[in-house]
Amino acid sequence: MDDGDSEPDFSETFLRELGQLVVQANYLEEALIDLLWITARLDEVTLLRTVRGKTLGALVQLVKDQATALRSLGLQNEFDKVNAALDDALDVRNQFVHASWVFEGNGRVERRTIPKRGDVREELRSMDVTDVVRSHVNP
């Protein structure tokens, strides 16, 4: 535990950075809800019913489904520019949130994931805290 006079240990730093990634994903969820509200022109109650209980992936898909509305607002080019970025952000978030983590004790963690595409297999990756920082600071 950090007493304020020393550097936080690796696990504290890692968990803080992982928490930042989760918080940023929550910001993305809120922005997607706002974008859906604007593009679908829903009243507040209908919007809340539409998004209640939706995962980030489902919200991304709802926004993508609004491509026609975006076109009618003259925003199709802007949507095309962020479409791939939405997929990348969702993928990064899922890689970190839906993983098992083991602290190795040498300033590294091991991330275990089961990819959702391709062959059924486990992937193990040894990471340090900079890998997490890079994933959400400059994805």
C-alpha cells in the first residue's frame, strides 16, 4: 500500500491504469448514448428504454445502425471516419476487461484471453504497465 512517501508498487500502478481504461470506456458509452439520442431523434424516455441494459458492443452497433440518419444529417463522412475507431476502442476494452490477470511479481502481469474469432485457443501474454497505458492513451 502506498503511504504517500514512496512509489506505488507495480500492482497498484497496474490496477490504476486498468481502472483508467474502464473509466474511459464508460465515457465512450455516454458519448454513444448522446450520439444515438441526437441521430435517432429520440425522446428521453424512448432513449432510456432503448439503451437500458446494453453493453458497450450493443451501443456501438446501435450507433452504427444510425448510419442512414447520419447520412440524412450530412454526417456520413464523419461517421465513416470514426467507425473503425469505435471497433478498435471496443476491441481494446474487451481485451482488457474480459481477461484473466496474474501478477508475476517481477513488474509484469500475465493476461489470459480466449479470442472470440478464429481457432478456439487460449492466448497468454506477459505485459507490463506501459502496455496498459499505451492501450488507452494512444490506442
